Amino acid sequence: MADPVKAEALALRRKIMSVLILGARLKAGKTKRDCAAALDMSVSAYSACEDGRHDLSLPELEVLANFLKTPITAFFDKPERLVVDEPELPYEQIIELRQRIIGALLRKARVEKGKSARDVADLLGVTAQRLTEFEFGAKPVPLALLEELADVLDVSMSYFIDEGVGVIGEQELLRHQFDRFGELPEDVRHFVTHPTNISYLRVAQRLSDMTTAQLRNIAAAILDITY
């Protein structure tokens, strides 16, 4: 008998990939028919891939990535870049894409908590079918219900909020960064905004990414040069 948890995890991976494929297509400004033609398959078969009902093979994904002018590694290394930036999408498409992303995140949180769809549905007072519709992006999750879901699954609302991913999220991230910048001391803001200090900021950025051992090695090397 198949492991139900593994089956759900596989379905979740398929759903996440379907959202990424949809995002890449919308970003490239292509239609489902365009992509189906590039893959030499029917529009209905391609639609099944975007709906999470069918998997593309790696060669097919490579062909699709080439057609959409998207690096194949972007689907695995930094997939969030597939659903951001230009061109600006109509709001109905943004809502549809976000709805599917929220659904995938919801399913991911539920699977990671080891809860069945029926268990969570019972706690919320909805049917298991309705919860499944939420998870697959077929129905929008009412905000109050989403907040309750966040409590049930022990995640914060920020887990679902679009921060830096998507047209709206990117603008929200910029506003948040601007607010944080305004909270810095005046002398620090002056230092950061002075063009001649960019090289120092780059050094600080690289140092912040280093491990403690690497920093110790650098400090030891500086001491050797000094003495």
C-alpha cells in the first residue's frame, strides 16, 4: 500500500512545479496554446501540467524553459524569480497566480504538520472537499479562514503574504525596505547613500555571508601582515 504522506508530498511538488510553470509562461507573455505547440502536445495536455494533474519530463521542461527564455536551473535553484518582474500582469492574473501559490503553501504546511485534509477541515468547520479546493487554488481562501488556518497549522500570516514575489509583493518589499532605512541612525543613512562608500558596503556584505571560521582566518591573516 502506498504511503499516503509520500503521495501527498509528491502531489505538493507537482503542484508547486505547476505554479512555477504558470508563472514562467505569464512572465514570458505566452499562451497555453503557444507552449503546447512548442512541446508538440494538445492544449488540454499542457493545461493538465499547469493544473498539477500531469508531470512534464525533464527533457520537456528543458524545451519549455528554452521556449520561455528561462534558465532551466531557475525552476530548481531560485524558482521565486519565475513569478516576479516584467511584464506587469493584469490584476485578475495576479490574483489567480497568488491564489494558487497560497494554496500550495497551505498544502505544504499541512503536510509538514502531518495533518490530513479531513482533520484540518473538521477543525475549521468546512468539508474536506472545500479545503482541497483551497489547496489547489480552485477557490479563494476567505481572509478570516486563512488566519484560522495559520493558527491551526502553527504558521504566521507572513508565511502566506507576498513579500518580494510578484508584482504587488515586490512593491511591498520596497516599501518595507524604505521604512527600515528610515529607522537607521542619520549618520548610517548618510554613509549608505554616499556613492564612494559602496565598496565598503560590498565588503561588509561579503563578510556577513562568511562563517565564523572564515572570519577567524581573515583576522589571523591580517595579524600576520601587521606583525
